[in-house]
Amino acid sequence: MSFKDFLGFEKMISANLIKLLYWFGLVVIILFVLASLAGSISTMSWNGALGLLQFVVALIGGVLGILFWRVICEMYLTFLSMNDRLGQIRDKLPGA
């Protein structure tokens, strides 16, 4: 992608932007999970059961958070690709 693509609207940059946001969001989710795991380990020092529960919840929450983030990003990519598909359909119609 060049600067000309950025200034003109011949090529959509939204898909690339969403992919970049996906990776950024993934890093943020992983950092939050790691912070939660560290917090649960420190909690284990005074209450083992509560710390273990926090540990399990952090792992499950991390997996669900990553899955949810992936679904959201795929949904946005699907909405963006609809525009391209509709343009292709329009171009195939007679009289277009």
C-alpha cells in the first residue's frame, strides 16, 4: 500500500486496518491475562482457593476474550467484503 492508495479511494484500506487492530487487541488481551495470572498467584499466598479460582477464571476469560475479539474482527471484515461483492454483482448485471 502506498501513500497514493491512502489519499485515493480506489483501494480500501479498512481491511488492513482491521487486521492491524486485531493484532493490537490480541496483544492487549494477552497482557491483561498475564496481569490477571500474576495477581492470582499473589492472591494464592494468603488464600489458595481464591487464588486458584482467579487463575482458572483468568485462563478461561483469556480464551473467551480472544475468541470474541476474533469473531468481532471477522464480522467487520465480512461487512467490508459485502461492498466488494455487491460491486461485482452490479458489474455483472445487464445494462451496467
